[in-house]
Amino acid sequence: MGERYHIAIVGAGPAGLSAAGRAAEYDRDAGVNSPSYVLLEGFSIFAKTIQKYQKGKHVMDEPGFLALRSPVPFVAGKREEILGGWQDSIKAGLNVRYDSEVTGISGSRGQFVLKLQSGDEIEAEHVVLSIGTQGNPRSLGVKGDVESDFVRYTLDDPEDFKKETIVVVGAGDAAIENAIALSDYNTVYIINRRNEFSRAKDGNLNAVLAAINDKSRPFHCRYEAGVAGLELPASPGEMGAIILNTPAGEERLACHRIIARLGTIPPRSFVESCGIEISSPSADAVPDVDRHYQSNVAGLYVIGALGGYPLIKQAMNQGYDVIEFIHGKDTKPADYPLLQDQFSGLPYVMDAEDVLELYQQRIPMFRRMNPLAFRELIIESRILVSLPSADLARVEQKGERSTVFVPAGEPVYRNGEFSTTFYTLVEGEVKLQLEQDGPWHTLKPGQFFGEMSLISGRPRQGDAVVSEDAILIETPRRIMVKLMNSNEEVRKGIDRIFIVRALQAAFRPNLPLAELSAIAGQVETCRFNAGQALFSEGEEGDCLHLIRSGTVVLSRGSANMVVAQHHSGDLVGQMALMGAPLRRDTAVAAVRTETIKVKRAEFLALVNSQPEHIATLQGRLSSLLEKTNAMASQPEAARSIGFLMEQGLGEATNALVIDESLCVGCDNCERACAETHGGLSRLNRAAGPSFANLHVPISCRHCELPHCMKDCPPDAIRRSADGEVFITDNCIGCGNCETNCPYNAIKLSYAAPPKPGLLSWLLFGRGAGPGQPETFTPAAADKERGKKAVKCDACMGQSGGPACVRACPTGAAMRLSPEQFVALVEAR
């Protein structure tokens, strides 16, 4: 018979220490002579992961809205300070056994047996598993990626390396912290395979963006870059290289070493050997637990990073709560009041925890999520309830985070509206159009919508009308992007529905959903970098491309004359499947573009199911041929369109173009812009390229997927329903938008001082006159507030439209969408 305890806690990380601290309090209150619990740690130190943090690392205590529930202290601070506080708690009387690695757990509640590597056995009535995942780092996945002096998966002390070029691969908190610390003494490149740092804590997000935008710091970022290979150093101390796949093609970065921080893989085999179920086959999958963190094995609990939530404060709260539950107390989690507020307006009386569990089970996509991740998603979302207009007038909105009431029978969004939130239907019905004036589709509980604009960045296609007494979850784009980046199953589920609906909008197939889903599983999603060809003129085609996001231009002849441009939702190359297999044009991605590739078999299955729609497809193709042929007969117009595409206007939704044959250089456009925006012009008329009397000045293009909106720490860059991209007053002046904008259309500036009125200038010569002064000294208060981002907002909300266009005396200035470019060059 070995030792026997009421509770055995496995793993002395933050969650385990907190659980042990609470168990120790119960022992003190009960006045027991020997501990009723034991904390088993496989190593000779506690909190091994924190101990391995780089020296002096600042450890954050997010999420900020949660209070800490633990007798073990934790506040944001340096690694050494936090470890010191935990050491004091251990010395105060925690029953910790070091070098006691658990190799197996068997049994169930009341009769668990834990086998140790030493051969000893410990019995326990309850087991709390808090072993984390840090012992299983994810590798680069290319030849030569084994840990060595060139590729490392941890960083103990940044000061060990100086005057080197170091590449940090990863976009999570550990990668960001390592990269920033290393850049104090080295030239650093951080590699992010996404186009934003969606997984980082707010503090780290702010820090990495500040480092990227600090011109004096040798800190560089490569977005949307994947590791293609390594060139190992010829001998120790020499430089090797990392080969990257980037949107601009392959890039070789010479470097002294690589720090790979790509996350960790849960110890699945050990967990499953304990009898714990992991329902998902994904390598990242975590155990299935209930709201009390109990697994399918009664009495066996999983908390902390192994349970899918690596934040220290959350893990420590879980450690406290699980001990409370074992002692018979059904303690509500620290975020419970937030959920209560969100669910306060629901038309039934249920505990917030029960509502949360009900909604997760009711929605198939959310069943694939870890309950803690689903909880976070709900807290970041809005709960919408539809009511008749008469009832809506009598309902009072309780607070910013409480239930939101919307009018039944009205659209939650309209065709042409620029918005990217994602909707999940919990109860009721939604009538959905996939294109303007298209057929209506009825959505039932458990289904979602809004993914088309979320992914493509294009305006809403068709209306979405909510029925009476419907309940919706509205999730912001940044939260959905984070979820899709971290949960492969959710991403694939959303992707599949996107493809199904894109096919429905393009072909209106009269097929059962099961057959349409089967076709969606057969088509191929393709990605093209700017300048990459989808197909070439003269080759035989066997497929078409349905543009998912981005812009494609068609060119013809040896001179590559641009004859057409296509955007999200358009078909490209369909003539190859409709009677003329030889490609008449070359199709090239104008910007980073994704398409859905549909081959002949899938195309025939789609169109043959709806014969009456074939005439519509043929009519659209005929219209396209007329336009492309007309453009091909006008070489100057074709070259002008090509010029506009080269300037990135293919991703614009509202671009300023100036006809130089009409422009007299008066700069009224700039002056009007400045007068309309507090003395600061958002336009540089003289700058920018020109071709054939078409001039593209430096001004915001209001891109489909705005580069400036990526990773804005305070979420200060927004998009109106009409498409204008604007900056709110909570801008912190970090400069990330300025760095991310490829068109130099954003600048950081102090607020300009107030100017004397027009009459004062005319009569007495006071001030610099209309427009932006060449130089100015900011007021003390404005200097204290610091520089803020400044950009064109297309004179949002002003009657008459953009001031630059209204002030042009000759009509040279025009604001256009890409769909209007062809008409512009043809008319000229």
C-alpha cells in the first residue's frame, strides 16, 4: 500500500501551484495533522516553463477583466519577481514532491493509482492534471530543423547573443517576447505566416508593432511567410540561411541562428493512456472536459494549458475553482458576471453557464471548440435578440455588454454594406440572399452567415433578414480570424460553407445540399501572389476560377494589353468550359488573390442541375467578350487600365484619380482637404505616378481588405457601412498603420493649431490662409497627446461628397471604384 491522499495534483506550474495553495487552505481550516493533498512535479523545480522564460521577461496578467482567485500571488511583473512570490508560497507550507514524474494514472473517482517513474505508487480519490504542453515544441518541419546551435526552440538569456542576425519564427507571445529582447543587441527578423499577430496578448501586440515601426531598432517582420528550407552553416560560428515563401516570391535571409517558437503539441499519448478522451484527431486537440474541468473519467480533472487555455491568470483561477468543486462548492468562474450581462435579455430564465453549454451543443461548428475557447468567443461577441418594432420601443438597453435588441423583419445587414462581422443563428430563422436580387435561402438554428465578406473583404452581397424572436451571436472579425487561425476544424468548416455559398451565388445550382457539399469538397482552393498567372493565353483550359478574394486582370497579346479586371465573386476562364477551350487571354493576379478552381466535371454538375440559369451565364460571358474585345481594340485604354492595376488600384474601393489633361495645378483639392480636416491635408496631389494623363496621387484607396486595419492595437481604424475607412479618436499613434500601408497614404502628425477665420486672413493677412501650413508648432496640449494617425476618410458623412472632388474647378479630380476604371479610360 502506497501513500494515499484526498487529492493528487500533477504538475507544479501556475495552475498546479494555485490548486495546491487552495487545498492547503482547506487543510489549515480543518486543522489536519498531515496534508490531504500532494503536488507532484516531474522536475527538480516548480513552474519549469516560467523558469525557462528569458531573464528579466515581463510576464503579463491578462485577461485584464478577470480577478485573480488564488492564495498564490500573481500580478504582472518580471519573471524573477513572480517566481519569488511563488517560492515564498511553497515555503509557507505547500506539500510538493519534486522529481516525481507520473508515468501512468489508472482507476476512477475514489480509487486512482498514480505510478511514478521511481516505481512508487500513490493513491488518490481525485486527480488534477496540470502538466501543460511546453515539453513538446512544434518543429519547423523542414530538413535540418533538429535542435542545434543553428535552430533552437527555447531562449534562456537574450544577452547570450550579440551583434548577430537572428530569425525568430512564430507569431505568438513567446516569439514576440524573444524577438524584442534579442533586438536590443542583434538584428532580428520575425516571421509570421499570417498577415497579422492575431494570437498575441494585447501588451505583446503593442510591443511588437512598436518595434516594427521603430526606425532606429533593427527589427523587421515578414508577414504571410512560410519556411521553405534551411541552409545550415558550413561550420560553427558561420552564417547559414532560412528560405522563405513570401507573397513576393522566395526570399533568402542569411542569419547566424534561428529561434523557432511555433507553439507546442499536447502529450496526447500520455493523456489517452489515462483513459481521457480527445474527440478531435487534430494534433493540437486538447482533452474534452466539462464546465468544472472534469474529463470523461470521473474524478480526473484537466486544467491549465493542457485544457486549452495557457493564460497564467486563467490557469490559476481554474486551479482554485477545481479544488472548490472537489470540496463540494459549485463556484462560478470569475467571468460569470460578464456572461450574465450578455444573456440578460434572453427570453427565458436560465443560468448563464447552462446557456453557454446549450449554445455550444446547439451549434455544430462550436461543438468542435474547447469549452474555454468558446467561452472567450462569447465574451468577445454580442448577443442579438429580434423583437417586433412595437416591443422594441419599450425595451431599454441595459449596458454596453448586455443583450442587444434588433427589429424583427429587418436586415441585420444590407446588400452593398461594408461590414465583416460573423453571425451565428441560435434560435429562429434568417432569410439570406447570396447576391443582390438573388433567391432567398432560409437558415435554421445552428447555421452561420457573413463569412463571404469576412473572407473576401468585399461588400455584403444580398440582404440578411432576421425573423421574430431570433437569437444571434455576432462576432467581430478579429475574433473570428483568431479562432480560424488557431482551430483548424473551425477554419475548414467555415471554408466549406464559404465554397458552397460561392457556388450557389455563381451557378444557382438546383442540387440537394449533400450533393452541393460533395462538389465543394472536390473543387480546389488556389492562392496566387501578385503578378502570378492563373493561366496563359493560347493554352488549353479545363477549368475556371471563381475569385474568392483579390483582383485578377486579363491581358492579351505580346504587349500584355489589359482587357478586363475581375474581383471577388467573379468568374474567370469560363469560356474554356463553354465552347472555346483555348485561352484567349492571360489571367494574372493584380494583388494577393485566392480562387476556387472548378474543373469541367464539377462545372457540368452545377450548370446541368439548373438549365434555365445557363442562359444567364452565357449572357454574362457574351457581355464580357464584348467588353474585352472593345478594350483590345483600344490599346491606349488597355495600357491605362494596366497602369492603374500596377498602382494597386485593383484592391481599392474608392480611389482618387486625376485627369492631368484637365488639371491646372491649383491645389484646390489639397486646400479643401485640409480645411475639411482641421488644417491637415490627407492628400498629396503632386506626388504619385502618371500615365497617359492619368495621375494617381498619394491618397487613401479604402482597400477591400485594408492593410492599415491589421493589428491596430486599440481597434481605432474602422470601416463604415458605406465603405469609408476612417480613424477614431482612440488612436494611440503607434504607427503600425503607417508601416502597413503600401501606398504611403497614412502619416503620423500632431494636431494643427486653430487658424484665424477667412475674413481675418483676407482683411488683415492673419494666418497662413486656406489649406495646410507648410510648418507649424503644435500646441503644448497637442504635443502632450502625441502624434496620431491621419488619413483620408472620403469626407464621410459630409453632404456633397469628397471635398477634393467638389473643390476641383475643372472636374479633373475623380473618386472611383475599380468597376468604373474601364468606363473612365474608354470615355477618354
